[in-house]
Amino acid sequence: MALSREQIAIRVARELQDGFYVNLGIGIPTLVANYVPDNIEVMLQSENGLLGMGPFPTDDAVDADMINAGKQTVTAATGASIFSSAESFAMIRGGHVDLTVLGAFEVDVLGNIASWMIPNKLIKGMGGAMDLVAGADNIIVTMTHASKHGDSKLLNKCSLPLTGAGCIKKVLTDLAFLEIANGAFILKERAPGVSIEEIMDKTEGKLIVPDFVPEIEF
Amino acid sequence: MALSREQIAIRVARELQDGFYVNLGIGIPTLVANYVPDNIEVMLQSENGLLGMGPFPTDDAVDADMINAGKQTVTAATGASIFSSAESFAMIRGGHVDLTVLGAFEVDVLGNIASWMIPNKLIKGMGGAMDLVAGADNIIVTMTHASKHGDSKLLNKCSLPLTGAGCIKKVLTDLAFLEIANGAFILKERAPGVSIEEIMDKTEGKLIVPDFVPEIEF
Amino acid sequence: MSGFNKVVDSYEEAMAGLEDGMTILAGGFGLCGIPENLINQVKSSGVKDLTIVSNNCGIDGFGLGVLLEDRQIKKMVSSYVGENALFEQQLLAGELEVELTPQGTLAEKMRAGGAGIPAFYTATGFGTPVGEGKEVREFSGRSYILEESITGDFAIVKGWKADKFGNVIYRHTAQNFNPLAATAGKITVVEVEEIVEPGELDPAHIHTPGIYVNRIIKGNFEKRIEQRTVRSN
Amino acid sequence: MSGFNKVVDSYEEAMAGLEDGMTILAGGFGLCGIPENLINQVKSSGVKDLTIVSNNCGIDGFGLGVLLEDRQIKKMVSSYVGENALFEQQLLAGELEVELTPQGTLAEKMRAGGAGIPAFYTATGFGTPVGEGKEVREFSGRSYILEESITGDFAIVKGWKADKFGNVIYRHTAQNFNPLAATAGKITVVEVEEIVEPGELDPAHIHTPGIYVNRIIKGNFEKRIEQRTVRSN
């Protein structure tokens, strides 16, 4: 069965390491914060200028001056620091963030990602996404494997305007965990009960299927 | 008679305006701080990261962590701010300093300045001088008009390696106050009792002498 | 010390000199840390053909969004313009020019503008529509694009506290783009919640040194919250 | 929270991994805010052929000057190297390579290195020996030169206080190049006068966020004064 949003977040959380500075994008990536393993600590970077993002505030502690990059009211964790947008993106662009998790419309076998614009339909802007994908070495893209209409989002070549070129190496969809290398998707893990045939069927881009593809366990 | 170091500083101080942010170089320029007119306030920028430099500390208040760009122990004035070298030179390079006063070995009719290096003799480095002359619109160079041997320091073309190209418009020597424009020095004022002939004699670069050249009054 | 007393008493005075066709850099991220009253003053001044450089364009009826109502904005330079129906409408109708700029590049462009850096290279946007028409250059085997800096005729900034000399501190994440915009305006106007005497702010805590600031005004702020998210208990 | 506890107990541990031929970025201006003990550890480690990026090279027998005694430095990148006889001697003897870099350009090179900006344009040095061999480009009718950023294998930094997570604040003008060097080291080591618990430093006052810092150590400092200038009474 396809992974739920929560299961995707749980699987991503397993990539976290003790002491990681992590930037989580809007949507499913945000949920990852709920599944940090008990025995490790991570610090969340929010690109509007907060390193060490805490949980949402209690109702009486809501502060208009304390928000995250999703414009949600948040708190600062113990040991947080707050700074300007230039300093925030110095961290991001300079490669100091250990893990970035973000959503996408499409990814392709060259590691290209499209996530910010659908021509003639959606032009909200790229926000910090282009900086995040250009600055990070370690990125996990979370997305559904195919559209509602069954169109694959894992392509040989992205059809939408790119967010970044050649920068994606790991993709977690509702069906599978894949790595991108040498111009192909490499199937590393599959959702419980999802067949390799279904994944092959819903992957338009070149797909390499190893002999053994374990199911993700929960 | 040629101006004393103090008289040079006094004349420079007359260029100060209320509310000016000023960077004063090492040597004679530093003395300018002693002659700020009573009815105005200026704020001194020290390029090691201090805006609002105060006087030297009293003996018991000396603090190794509080120095100026000349590495002298100083104090912070009321309303000072302290910041990194990058921020300090953002101010300087970005043209936010209202007046810069610094010494030189040579200047020429094109506004070039040489102040940091004498080949095979002196190579201490340029420090912040290249940034200061490139960043400021309003610069006053203070220097002796000629060397001890009588060689002019106001030239058609600087002979020493440059600190900056085409950036100097005002020069105050021990003999005269001059502006640089259209490929010439323009004699604006002369030291009390110094003849126009002496100035012409000690100025190698093209010199324009107006009909009336007032003496600097003290 | 009149020369360093930058406090003005009215918003008219705060924005004096603003003219049609000027470029305004505005601090703020979403509705957080935006110069609400200075924006309203731009609106009531009625100036037109403005270029606004700001990460967002407010929302319908609040923040920079109010400048869309009378079509005062000719061009927006922003990273994100969602959440604003009037904006989308004017954009689709071709009444509004938009230069979408990655958030980090936008921040760096403002900082560079204030710091006398006319241009810099960044990997952000290479291979995307943002990189189209821009010079590409390799450093250490990686491709970067050339981005030019931004300065404005005015910078409008929201601070928390300022002293009369114009030294400013920001509160929490309301800092965001504000100190960057502050450095890059020919005339930088900062509105704050509180004005204090020089010396009351610790020199080491000042986010924007007074050298960047031309005018200071005390304002009252609504501080609207875009997404109120809370946890129980 | 072991993952964020960056405190180490010995200077050997603080500089572990340092090898011959590496590049070290060092904070400090003159003798103010220099990482005295980390420098001494570099000396006692005996590594050779170092490239040192620092505004100055200390003085004879103190600060970075001690690394000249056993000829550990191959190359210095500095803006000012006066006040150091041994330095001048090695330089004139051709035993030491020096890349003189304007102070503001040096600061910006370090900042850019840490911020993922590989190169930027500046007017500083145009038309001077510093500009020789560098690309010249016009922006808005003015000439600028291209300067590339700097990163180091190590950055050695002197802070005032740090919490265990590596958030650092600097004291007075001992800040100088320290926060810039801190951003641009592959391994950034900060020695401080006091280590505090996370949460004790106000998030708005932190000069160097912990994300840049790998190791923290508490040291004792001589803080030598280069020019003791005082006023009477």
C-alpha cells in the first residue's frame, strides 16, 4: 500500500543523524519534525532567520514576531539563534545545513528538480527553494510517485521550469525510496505491499531495479 | 610659513559637518578629532569594527578588547556600535562614510593616490586604505607638499604603486589646499605667508592658479 | 548633537521626497516585520510607477498589498507572491511586472547593494529560468550565475527599538530582510515600537548601525498574523 | 543532546586533523581577539607549509608570529604585515610568500567563502597592483575587479562566550575578523573565555550561530596590548 504522509515523514526521519542541522520545507517535510528518533537531537533551520525552531506556541504565547518560513507562529528552541535573511542564506548557500527535505512537482534522472512553477497556472514564486537545492549536498525530495491521473513525476527530463539542475540524489515517494545516479533512478526500497511492477509502471524515467528491493518497515 | 601638523588638522576639521560619519587615518588625520568645532557632532568610524570611537581610556579603563584601527586602546562613545570587519567594510565600500581623511606618499593630477608601498623599501601592506579610497566620495588627503629633499609629492603621474585610481579630489598639504579636477591641481588656499611661487615651485603636476588665492586663517 | 538626531514626528516627514517612478526596498517576511505605517504612507502619498523590492507583496488589503489597489506598483522584485488575489489578477492582466528572485539571492542582492559590491556569483538559479540571460561561469568545476546587486531610492524598515542616532535592533524573526534593506536605501526610514536614548542599546547588540539610517519614527503596529498555529496546553 | 555538544577538553583535540600544507583562517586584528592558544597549538604540532589567512601576522614572538620561528608558514594572505621583523626577514629572503589583500576585500572573501559565493566584484584595488591579472568589469560606468572567495581547512577563532552548541558572542572590537573566519573553515575551532549552557545567550545577540562551529574550548588568554594609549585623569 502507498505510504501515508506520516509514513513518508517517518521514513525521512530515519535519515536524521545526531547533531544534524536540518531544513524542512512546507507540507510533508514539516511533519518530519514529529518523528525525530528519541536518542538523537537535530536542530531545525527556518530560512526566514531562525536556527533552532521549536514547536508551535501555546495559545497564550503566540507572537507575531516569531514565525517560520511557512509563516506559521512558532517558538525558539533552547540554544536557538536568530539572524537576518542574508545570514540565513549564507548558511544555506554555503552548505552548512546537513539535510534539506522538500517537496517537488517533478524530478528527473539527471537530478533536476521542478517545484515552483506551472506555466499559465501557478506562479507563486520560488521562495527559498532554489537556494536550498543549490546549497545543500544532502537533499531528500518527498512527493507522490505519480499524479492523480497516474502521470509519473519521476521523469527522464523534467517538463516544468526547474528549481535546480543536477542537485537531487534522493527521492522518497509514497511508493518507493530511490537514489539518482548515472542518469537513472535506482530503486532502493519500496512501500510495504507495493509491487516492483507498479513502481516500474509509474516511473517514466530510466529505472534500475536491483535484485533485492526491501520493503520499508514500520 | 608651512602649516604645522596641528594646523593641518585644524583646517581639515573645518570640512566637518554636523552629523558626519568620519574615518580618520593614522598620523595627522587622527589629530582632526581634537579640533571638531564645538557646535557640531561627528561620529568616528574605525575600520576594525567600531562606529562611534571615543577618546583614549583612562589608565584604569584600558581594555585589550577595545582598540581602533591603529591598534591603540580607545573607548566607545555614547551611541556607538561594534561589528565585524565585513560589516565595517560594507559601510566603507558602500559609500556610507561621509568623510575620509588619510595620508599619502604621492597624489597626481588624475586623482591617483600612492600611500602603501615603496618598492624594495617598505612593504607593510595596504590595510584598509584601498577600500577607503575606493569607497568614499569625499576624501581629503593630508601630506607634506614635498619631501625633505624638496621633491614634489603632487605629480603629473604617481611614481609609486597606487592605492587607488582616480579617487582623490581634495589635498591639504603643509603649503596649500588644492582640489583635483580635469587633470590638474587647482590651488584653492595657501598657508599663511606662503607665496604662490613657492607652491608652484614645489608642485610638479599641472597646477591651475586662480586670480585670488586666499590664505588659510587661524 | 542635532546632527545625529534622526527622529521625525510625522509619516509625511518620514517619507518626504518620495516621487513617482522610484524604487523602494521594503523589509519584512510575509506580514512579519513589515513597515506597516510607512507602507500606508506610500499609499496615501499617491505616488505611482513604483518598483518595490520585497520578499513578498503583503496580502489583499494589508502590507504592500494595499499599494496594488490603486495600481501604484509598476514592478515587484520578490521571491514569493502567493496568497494575494489582486496581485495575481494584475499580473495576469499584464498590469504588473514581476521579477521573481530566489530568496537568498534577493537577500544577498540587497546586502551587496549596501556594501558596494555591484555583482556576485551564485549557484542558485543556475540551469533554471532565473539563470536565463545571465552570465554563467565556472569556479572549481561548478557553474554559477552572475547576479547584480540592488539599491533603492528609499528603504522602508520595521525595527523594534532604535536610539535617536538611528541604531536599530529587531525583535525575533521580525529581523529577516530589514537590516539588509536598511543598508541599501539612498534614504533609509525606520519605524520602530520604541525610541530610546543613545547609549541604551548595547553596542554589541545593534543589528543596524545608525550610519545606514536617515530617519526614525515611532509607530503603532497591528502586527497581523498570517498563520496562527498553536499547540494544545 | 550529545550531537550538539561541541566542547573539547584539550588543545590537541581542538586541532586534531591539522596536517602539513593546510590552509588556516585566523581571526583577530593586530593582537586583538586572536586565538592565542590555538596558534600555540599549531606551533607545537609542528605542521609545516601552512597557508595562513589573517589580517596580520602577529608580532615577533606572539600571535601568528610564533609560527614564523620554525618556518611553519609557506604563505600569508594578509592586509598588513608591519611590526614584525622576522616576517620581513623571511619575506625578503624569499622564504615566505605573501599575498597582500586589502582589508575589506579580505573580510569579504572570508564571508563569501562561508556563504557559498565563489567570487564578487569590488572597486577596491582597481588600477593598483592588487588588480593586476584580475578581470575588470564595468557596472554603471565604474570599473570593478573580480575577487574570489577564500575557505580554509581550519578556521581558528577567539570568542568571548560560547554555549555548548557552539553559539558564540565576541567582546567589543575583539570581534573583527573572527565571525567571518568562523563561517569559512571546513573545521571551525573556537576558543573562548567562558562556556555557558545553551539558552543562556539571547538568540538575538549571537554573533556566530553554532551551525558554523565544530569545536569549542575554554582557554586562558594573555591579551597582549599592542599600543597602550591613555588619557590623563
